[in-house]
Amino acid sequence: MEPSPWHTYTNGQTIENFQWSVLPDAQQALTDFLHQHCDPFYPISGQVVTEEKRKPGRQPKNGPPITVTLYRLKFEVTTDEEAIRKEKERLACFVLITNVLDQYSDGEILKEYKEQSSVETSFKFVKDPFYVGPAYLKKPSRIKALAYVILIALLLFHLLERRVREALKQEDEPLLIPGKKKTFKPTGKKILESLENMIVVTTADPLRRAFPRNLKIPERLFRLAGIAPEVYLQVREKP
């Protein structure tokens, strides 16, 4: 006899399913089921239960009824609390190796590690050809100097981002960034994109520039960044 469909079992319940007419088939099905559903936290135990049922069809008028022997699987799901506790303890363990134990506490070391994503973002900035293009330098001193210039630019980039975000914490209205999106945490890249279309024209004064009349100046962004639009207009005299 073919077994009935698999049934869902729940923790703490005993479920009787699947019947066979041949004992070896039932025993093999039990072995396969326990192997496929092995769980160290919610172990399943099972056994083959023998059951006598009346044989379908007409029964004799005189004498005992004719029966057939069927075999059914019985399962029980339990919870291994100790295994769950040990697994939680293992997953809660976080190992960090450092050589600065004297300068930082455990909490500070973990905090620095968790914040390394910002460092990875900075590396992405440095590697972006939009900001750092091909450089052809041979002398180690010049390569070192260029690296310092890039790091200074990276520092200014993050200071600009931090200054705008800190200023937005004091306001109720989000900032509109390119893409017509509103946010209270603009990235430095979006801030620069908002300023990349700043165009100036010359004036009669050689030390003075002016904005075109049709240029929409992001005055709020200048205010949040603590920068005056004059930085685009005032020309420094040559030393």
C-alpha cells in the first residue's frame, strides 16, 4: 500500500501518519524520514505501530471478522534546550584580534570594527576614476605627495558630508538632492553633484565673477555646508 502524503509536524505533538501493509517498507520509510529531517535543536523520534483493521468487503456471517495488519509511523518532536543554549552562546561570541589593547577598551575596538564600512566607502572614493584619474609619476616622493593630496581631498569630502548632515539634524525639512529625492542624510557624492553645475561669468572687475541670471543657486545647501556662494565669485589676487 502506498503511504499517505507527508504531514506537517509541530513541536511537542505526537503525530501518527502513513500506513503500510508490509513491515520492512514501513521501517525503511521511518529510517528515510528521520534521516531527511534530522535537526540538532528539534530532534524527532519515531516508531512503527502495528494496527489491525477489518478487511474491506463482505465479512463471513459465522465466525470472527477477517482483519488485515497495517503499519503506521508515529513521530514525536522535542526541543533540545541545551543544544539551543550552546548554539546561542557560540553565535554570540565575536572574536577580534588587535595589538592596541592598552589604548582602547573592548567596546571601543568593536565599535571601530563595526564602522569599517565607512573606510571601505572611502577606498571606493579614492579608486573612483571620476575623482582620481590616471597619474603618471616616477619619483617615489611625487607619488607620496599625490597620495597626501588625495587623502586631504578625501578628508574634506567627508567633512563636507558630516557638516551638512549635522546641520540637517536641526531642521524639519529634508534636503532635495539630484534625482528629485529628499533625505536628511545626503552622501558627499550627492552634495558634490548638487554643486557641479555652478557656472560663473566674468565681470568688469577682473577679481570678481557673477552667477548667470538663469542659474538656480542652491542657497540652502550652501547654508547647511557653512559655505558662502562668494567662494565661486571672488578671484584671489596672484601672489
